[in-house]
Amino acid sequence: MVLAASFGMAQTAPVNTSTAPASGSVPNTTKVPDRSQAYYHYTLAHMYEELVSIYQSTEFANKAVEEYKLAIQNDPTSEYLNSSLAEFYAKTGHIRDAVEEAQAIIKRDPNNLEARKLLGRVYLRGLGDLQSGAQSEEVLRRAIEQYEQIARLEPDNADNHILLGRLYRVANDSPRAEAEFKKAVTLQPGSEEAVTLLAYLYNDEGDPKKATEVLTAVPDADRTSKVYSALGFTYEQQHKYKEAVEAYRAAVDQDKDNLEAMRGLAQNLLNDNQPEAALDQYKQIVDADPHDAQSYLHMAEIYRKTGNFDKAIDALKKADSEVQDSLEVPYNMAVVYQAQGKYDDAAKTLEDLIKKTDKADGKYSPGEKNNRGVFFERLGSVYRDENKTQPAVETFRKMLDLGDDSAERGYQQIIDTYRDARDWKDATAVAQEAVNRLPNDRNLKLVLAGQLADSGQPDQALAQVKSLLKGNSDDRDIYIALAQMYSRLKRWPEAEENIAKAQQLSTRPDEKQYVDFILGSIYDRQKKYDQAEDTFKRVITGDPNNAVALNYLGYMLADRGVRLDEAIGYIKRAVQLDPLNGAYLDSLGWAYYKMGNYDLAEENLRKALDHVNNDPTVLEHMGDVYQKMDRLKLAAGYWERALQEWGKTVSAEVDQNDVAKVQKKLDEARVKLAKDNSGPVK
């Protein structure tokens, strides 16, 4: 445990905690004090001490010690002289001698405040040199022992209680730390240090409400930039991002150079779905501190999420120039490459990261396991985007041996990969394997239940999910799963009932937006278009860059042929945010089809098929485009492929009316082509 930074003390050599008498101290005798001689030698000692500070001379230091000892010989009962010698030892790095002198004084006079303060400071300095272990714990114990006595001897000094509270906090003694911080606040209500330390302690204990009460008790006129920053952090812990933004902004207004407050403001603007405002803050931060790699990383993330990939790469390059051997920067490079469709570059970057973190003995710390899990997961998703199912599955399987969250995510990714490939049998088998291996993982149980429902066992699946309800806030995810299952089963009242329960348990803005999105899809599938539209717009108002909601709303309008310009606007925003998403490209192509612009429709549907070439809806759309372009033979080929893909799809994902409609179009096309005697393809 290292405290030097926390207390602002310079680091020194480890201290000797022995209580033996000081070797250099002069024993108390019955000699009559000669204070004039004592003062003479003290004056010389003080002079040599000043010369030491100027010239850093060992010779002057030795002479100062000699003169202090002569002064003490002439006045052995003077604790001031003994304290001065001990202080000089401490200043010149003679820690052992300083400790021994101070301990000798305290032995003679347990209530000697200055000696205890000196000894306490020495122990604090010693803590700065020691790593965690038995020795550092002993020094921490002795530091606490001294500051307990200091607080006893000087109980009205708030700084003593603050320092003792910080020591208790390092010792993981939260109740005593809290008591000391409270005493400091009582003694000095306007102390920003006492107030903020107490608030951060409550935050660490998971009680941000108490922290808020402490900070808001400070009158507005007395709140400093530091207090506002602590308040912003506290609101952030409660996911009250708007309040956090307001508090951090007040901190920045008070102190324009408070970069930590600016960083907090930027982060919470991001949390509150204000990426452009956050970007402005990060730009100001890097202007003030061009070496702030983390701010460049945040800028890159914003650029990537808003579709500005070249700017994202530039920001990452700047971050890379500021850090050595970073794992985060190349990983984010790979994420951008993937978003750009540069799959080879993305895969190569991730493979290099995996090799860089390889260990021959296979022994990894929890942090190293987490990193490797993230790298494998991203590499697998790159392969999946390339429709390389087997390499994707093999990569995700490497996550399983990492255990914990990596294993859970690995199984979920494998299942999703098989589902994307319409391999329902393997998807269900892996879901069962996952639950067998991780029987206490609730999320995997939900995934298995979903597979069972899609495989024709809905009653069994619903019963399994309902058995997971506990009657507390954790039920939110269960109600969401039930709502989605009922929706796929077209049991609309149950779907709406369960999503309403999930909404009641949603507290954060992002949670409410996700539930609203599902509710909107439930309304849409029932053809309750006005309610669906209102719900999707509510999601987009809360998160203007929610590409999934933008696409869904745009497609819903386009599919009905209403307000097509508005529909294309929504879909284009989604495509800008995720330009290689096959579903979004299909929506854009279909919207152009509805407008009668068949060339643009064909162009975007071709791009969509590059990414989702087995999606029956996209195949049907392409067939419809070619029919309008009077290329009936091509149209028939796409409709036939659409029917084949629907034949591989579980019934829950198939609308039989759509299948019948495509079958009718294909039959009519075949009749017409036969009448035309299969003439040349136009």
C-alpha cells in the first residue's frame, strides 16, 4: 500500500519501528542546566542546519548534530532541543535516528504533541516506500497509533481527524474513517477536504444517497470546484447523468483549469447521450493537455459511433503516440477497421494483440483473462461479419477456458453465430452445453429457454423462465425475456403485460430506452403503427444516435409506403452510424424501392446481401426490385432462394403470409417465363 501520493509526502527509506532508546540522545541527569550554553550551541546547530539546506553538505550536517547534542548536554530536560534534533534527523534522511529520538521523548513525556507529530510524519513517509505486506501493515498500524494520540491531544484540529480518517480508510476500517471525517466536518463545516472525503467514503461503500446528502448540505455559496466535482461523481454513481453534468459544469465554471472536472463533464455528457457536446469538452481538454491519451480515446469512440471513421483513426494515432505498449489503442483501431469493413486489418490487429498477451505457461491474472476474452470476442465477431461461421465459432470457444464472464459471453456468441447461420440444431445444443457447464448462470438459462421456444417447446421454455422470477429488481431481465418470447409466439396481451413490468423495474435512461424499443416492436407486429411510432420516437429523443431504433422506425414507415422522405432520413442516419449493417442497408434499399428509385434500391440491396446473404427478407426485396426492372428471371431466382432460406428458419421467425405471398409471386413468374419460352434474360 503506497500513501506518499495521497499525503503529499516525499518518499524515504523504510523506518525502524524499534522502541529502543536513541543511541545519539543524551541521558537525563541531575546536572544543573546551563541554558546560556545550551542556547549558544543551539544557535550554532541552527546555523549549520541552514548551511545544510543551502549546500547539502554532509560535513555541515554532522556539525549540526554535534551542536544539537552539546546543547542538550547543557539542558538535558529541554524537550524542545530533543525535538529539534529529531526533526533535523528526519529532514536529512536519518530516519532511524529520528524515530529513536522521537520515541525517547515520548517515553519521557507521552503527551509531547510535537514528538508524536514528528513520529507520525515519519511513519507516513515510510509508508510511501513500502509495498503491501506485513512490514507496511506494521508501519500503517504505528502511524494510526500516533495520529490517534495526536487527535486526543489536539481534538479541535480538523486536520488531525482528516488525516486519521484517511489512515483508517487505507486500513479498510470504514466505520472509524467515517467517524473521523464526521468530526472534521463538525469542527470545520466549510472544509472541502473533510466534506469530499466523507462523500467519497460513502460512494465507496455503495451509498451515494448519503454522499449526496453530505455534499448538498454545503450551501451553494460555499461550494468549491472540488465540492461540485465530488457531487458530479456522486450523481454519476446514481446514473443521474443530467444532474452530474450540471454539477461538473459548475465545477468547471469555478475553475477553468480543473481538467478532472472537465473530464467528468465530458464523460457525463456522453452518458447523457450528448456526444457532440462531449466531443467539444474533450477537444478543450487535449488543447490544455495534448498528452491526455484517454481523452483521445474517448474522441475516437465518439467519432466511430457517429460514423466519422477517418477522424476516429486520427484520434487513435494521437493516443498511440502518447502511450507505450498500449493494448487499448490497437484494440480500438480494430473496432474502427471492422466498422469500415476492413476485416483483414481488423483481424490482423486482434491476432497481434492475442499473440502479444500469450503466456507460455497459460497462467493469467484476472485482468489478463478479461483482456484476452475481449480480444477473442471481437476477433470472432469480425469472422462472423465475414460470414466465416466456423472460424468465428472456434475463436469464441477459446473464451470458454477463461472462465467467469468470458465463458458466458463466449457461449452466447457461439449461439448467436449459429443462429445467424440458421443452424438451429447446433445453436440449441450449445445452449444446453452452456447451461450444463454453468448451471448458475441465469443469462444462459434464458438463452436456452429461447432456443427451446423457437424449437417448438414454448410451454416448457416459458415455465423455465418464470421459475427464475425472484420478486425483486433483478426480475427486469426475466420480464424482458418473457415479453420477447410471447411476442414471437404472437401472444400479444402477455407480451405487453410483461414488458410493462420490465418498464416499472427500469430506472436508468438506457434501461427505459431498451424496454421502449421492445415495446415498439411489439406494437409494430400487431400493426399498432401509431403507438409503435410514438414509442420509437421516444427512444430516439432520449438517444438520437440509437441506430437500431432509427432503422426500425424508418423501415416501418417505408414498408407501409408512408412519409418516405422522412423514412429515408431515419434510415440514412442509421447507416451513417453503422455503414456495414446488412439490415440497415436492406431498409434503405427497400425505401428507395417504395419511392420507385430501383437503381438505388438495387445498389443498397446488393450491399446488404454482401453481409446477410441468407436473409430471406432481403432476398425477397431483391426479387421485387428485379421484377420492377423487368428482369423476371433474376427476380424468380431471388424469390426461390428466399423460400429456401425460410424453409431453414424456425417457425417463430417466419410469417406464413409472407411465405405464401412470395410463393405466389414465384409461381406467377414461372408461368410467365414458361409462356415466354424462357427467353433471354433482360
